[in-house]
Amino acid sequence: MLDFHAHLLLPRVLLIDDDMVSREVLATVLTMGGYTVHTAADGAGALALLDSGESIPEVILMDTQMPGLSGVELLEALRLHSRAKIFAISGSTAPDEVTRAADGFLLKPFGSDTLRKLLEEKGPPIRLLTTPEGEAEPPVLRAETLAQLRESMAEDKVREIYAAMMADLTERIEALDAAFQRQDLDAVRRIGHSIKGGCAMAGAAQVSRLGAMLEKVVFEPGSDQLDNRARWVRDLRAALSNLERMLKAEFPA
């Protein structure tokens, strides 16, 4: 059974493919995998969707060979119209100039799990359900905070700080889930306060903001806040995943 909220956590996808069968099959596979998908039959149609605001993707999948605007020219045009990650897709090896210009390459046929794996390595951060409408996500990790830590201490010590923070966050998320289940609202707020403070010091802005929101949440009698506890826990785990990916890039094994 698909999670009702899964599509809200996954990036929106714009799929550009001139082959109708390939386009519809892939769009169906991705939709069943939880992705929100818009489709275009050619480059011009894709640019029109972006210009109109009908599609605001975080990920664009573009076939490498199509009539009209295609290849590197299409890729460059998409860059001017969107900040999305762009992945080239093809049933055969793509031209070198396309793969160099794209953020990644997927060989057809592929499923939602293959795309999800690629996004874990190269994709945009997972969007959070609790982000207020119209409000931008804070950075996953503040570059200036990381730079200050590296200037003030040895690299191995900085690595230790973030490893300890990740371990602590994992424990606090489990404690938060337990606090929600027993309806211990004071514990929920205390955990939120701790997450806010510790993560802010380390520059983990996305997680810190979630902690601040939890600290200030008012649980009125009869409200649905407790019913939405899975959403809060899911968002913290998603933010933890975003942070883990960033730290792996900064501190390769």
C-alpha cells in the first residue's frame, strides 16, 4: 500500500519524452512510486509548462534525442527556466556532451526505485510537509557555520561533532515519536527545544527549524496536531536524511 503522504516528500518531476508509449509507461511507474509527474512531448512543450508555472519541478527527466529542441540545446534552455536537477534518459548510450552537461544519466527502462537511488546521491533535498505555504526551506547545512568550525578546530574533530549530532538526532526522533504516542506534550516541546538549539549551533538549519516549530506548537483540545504526529516524525527523518547526504559529501569515508 502506498503511503498517503509519500508524494509530498518526493521531488516533483517533469518528464520530457517524444515517444508516447515510453512517456506514459514511465509516468505511470513514477506516479505509482509516489512522485508527482508532469509530462511534455517535446522541448518546446516543456518550456511552455515551466513558463506558465503549471509545472515547478525539482527534477527534470529529458530524453536525449527528440525532434526539434533537443540535446544540449534543450538542456541549456531548461537551465534558464528552472533550478531543477536535470537527468538525461535514453534507451542507449547518450552523447558525451549531454551527459557532461546533465546532472546524471538513466538508461531506459528504469523504475521509481532506480530514480530514487539516483536522487539519494545527486538529487535535491527532500521537501518537508510542515513547511508553511510560500515559505522557503532553510539550507540543510549552513556553509558559513561549517567553515567556522573548520577554521577553529581540526577536521577530525569537526567530523566527530557531526557524527555525535547525527547519533543524538536519531535518538531524539525516536523519543519524539514515543512522546507523541503517549501524548506527553511537555516532552514533545522539550525535545523540540533541544533539537533547535543543538542543531543551530552546528549549522543544521533545516532540522533546527523543525525543532523550533515543535517547541512552539500549541496542542489545543480537539486539534489534529496529535493526529499529525506521523508527519512531524516523518519530516524530521527526512531532514535527517538530507543532512546525512550533505555530510557524506563534506566528509567522504
